[in-house]
Amino acid sequence: MIQPVKEKIILGIDPGTTIMGYGVLRVRGTKPEMIAMGIIDLRKFGDHYLKLRHIHERVLSIIESYLPDELAIEAPFFGKNVQSMLKLGRAQGVAMAAALIRDIPITEYAPLKIKMAITGNGQASKEQVADMLQRMLHLAKEDMPTFMDATDGLAAAYCHFLQMGRPTMEKGYSGWKDFIAKNPDKVKK
């Protein structure tokens, strides 16, 4: 059972190096409501480092606009292209760093877990996830975005909402010190 909270804002991010999606949920009691959904369009940046700077600036701007209490972010899945994975991991890391700077706790969710939470099927398509979110959050057809990366970001936030009050096996960090404490093998001394 979902534990009621007075009010909580959850920012969900679907990392990307071309299009990064985000969604913002407000939870009052046990009722979620979508307050924003959109994309960070990175297609105009040829240089990967400029993309990273833009991601950092935009995520900070979203944080300042909506003041989220928590960040739910999709963990990169492991593909065959190592260079793509490296770039995606950097994009995710920069988004996470923006949240950590503002002391926002982070929880990562595997794509399979997000799809399973939203649709009941870990192999669901982006369209199926978007359709379920539209129904569960009572979103008008005209409010649905062109890019499904936005609904994927919202799905991460909704998955986190569903996990509230439940123990989870996902890694959540309340700041850099917590990250270091939970990952001593990843820290150079």
C-alpha cells in the first residue's frame, strides 16, 4: 500500500544524448498529478561536451522551477555499442550531479522495472507506456507530447511514486557523502 504524504514533488528523467525526457509529478496524499512534462533537445549541439553543459543547465533550471523533493532516473541499459553507453552514462551522471548539487535524493530504476510498474509488462513499448500514463493520470490527448522521451521521464517519476513507502532494492543517494559511503569501491583515495 502506498503511504500517504502531505505533498511531494518527483522529477523523473529519461537520460539521452539526443533527446532527454523529463516529467514532474506532484503527489498529494496518495494522488499523483502531472505538473510538467517535456524534453531537453540536444540535437543542435555537435559537440558532446556542449551537450553535457546544456543538460546540466537545463536540469538545474527544471529543479529551480519545480523544486522537486526527489529525482527518479532511468538507469542506462547495457547495449553493444560501448561509445554510446559511455556517452549515455555521462549524460545521466550530469543530470544526477545537478540534483546532488541541490541535495535532492536520487533513485535509479531499470527500464524493465519502470515498464513493469506502469504497464505490468517489462517489454512494453514506449507507446504502451505513454498510453497507460495518459489513462492513469487522466491526461488529455492534446497534452501528450510528440517525443515519447517526455513520457518516459514521467514514467520514471510515476514508478517512483508507486514505490513510495515500500522497501526497494534500487540504489538511492541522498548526496555525495551517501554515494561515497554506499560505493567505497568507486572512489579513488
